[in-house]
Amino acid sequence: MAQPTHHLDLDDPPAPGTVTLVGAGPGDPNLLTLKAARVIAAATLLLVDDLVNDAVLAYANPKARVVRVGKRGGCKSTPQSFIHRFMVRVARRGETVVRLKGGDPFVFGRGGEEYEVLRAAGIPVRCVNGITSGLAAATELGIAPTHRQLAHGVMLLTGHRQAGEPPLDWAALGACARQAGLTMIIYMGVAQAAHIQHELLRAMPGSTPVAIAQHATLPQRRHAVTTLERLVSTLQNSGLGSPAVIIVGDVVRAAAVLAMDDPSTVLPRRA
């Protein structure tokens, strides 16, 4: 009997003068997709964000040029306008460009605006998805964000706003999450944790379960399982910080079962 064959739809290889926005995933290089590895290998120039694990670059051609264009909250960052201009310039020069981002380019990765800029400049562009850190962190803790007995959906939210933008209405978001049975996954929320906690407590019980996951999928990962009313004190007592994901909702109760057996768990001290 003939053996079944498995067709991998990897599309055509990237060509000179193109840009591919590639998600490098949450950190563990083993979570990189096959398609991402293939596109990285074909690049002549890689523009790499800060949160990309250097181990991912092992897939790159040794002759490819690597340019660091890091962005990290509270640190000196490469201006986004420079990245836009640089991508257009090198693509027009005939480079096969990979814009390599942590997580997924279209989930708080500025991939949307880069895609629009490249399209407007007439540069062929496509996107290769990566596993976003919010979902990877939840999975690592045994949390199913859309567990059908505990949640009807999930919100992906950012705690970081651009300069001049008003803060999110966390009280309204909390009320929506509570009424609709939604899990909240908050990226880049540590710096604004006190404000987020204060506003969410206007709409949600203080006993609402919360998980904090730092460096998800990496050997140095740490996490804590706590409650909304103890979110800030848990961050202070545990030393957890950025980059971290905060997960809010009843689905976090599943993580408490695993917490005692996981050496990376920081159990918050009781007040």
C-alpha cells in the first residue's frame, strides 16, 4: 500500500525587493513555525526586535546582515519612523528583508502600521504569524483562556499607550469582561499595574483570580497566581517585572492547581 503523503503549503520563497513580517514567537526557539524558519533562512537582511531570542537567528543565512532595531519600554528605542524608512529603502535596493518580531507581528507588534507603510510605498509585503506571548503564557500555566465552562471569549489588551493617548477605560473593560464572561490578557501592563488594578476593582470583585507570567517559555520564566486585590502587592513582593503578561478571570483558577508543584511559581505572601 502506498504511504500517504503530506503536503506543506509553504508558498513561494521570498524574492529580492520584498519584506516579510515574521513572528518569532514568545521566546522558545522551538515554538518558531516551519514557515518562519524557511523565510528567515532566505533573507539577506534581518531587522530584529529586542524580544527576539538570539537562538532564532541560527536559522538565518550566515551571510545575511542583522540589524538590531530594538524597542523596550523605558529604554532607548529605535524610532518607528526610522524603521519604516529603512525597510522601504533596503527593499528598493533589492534586499530580501525579514522584519523579525517577538510574538506575532499583528498582536501589539506594530505589524499593522508597517504593513500599511510598505503597501503604500509599493513594496511587496506579507506576514508570517508567530505564537503570541499572551497565549503562550496561559498555556504554560495550564490556563485555557476560552475554557468553555469558565469563559466565552478573550480580550487581548495593552497596558501601554502612545504618548498623548488617553488611558484605556479599564473600569468599562472590566465590566464588559465580567458581564460577558471574558478572559482579560494584558500585555505591557506591569508599569501601569496600580492604575489597572484600581480601575478594574470598580467593576470586578477583588477575589477575581489573576496570574502574572514573566519570560514565558524561557528557562528564566517565573510566575505568580494571586487575586485582583493583591495584584500590586504580589508584583512588589515577588520581584516580577517586565516583560510580563497579566491574565485576569476565572480561567486562572486552573493555574492554582499547578502552582505548588512548579518551581518557577512565586506564591504571594499573605497580607
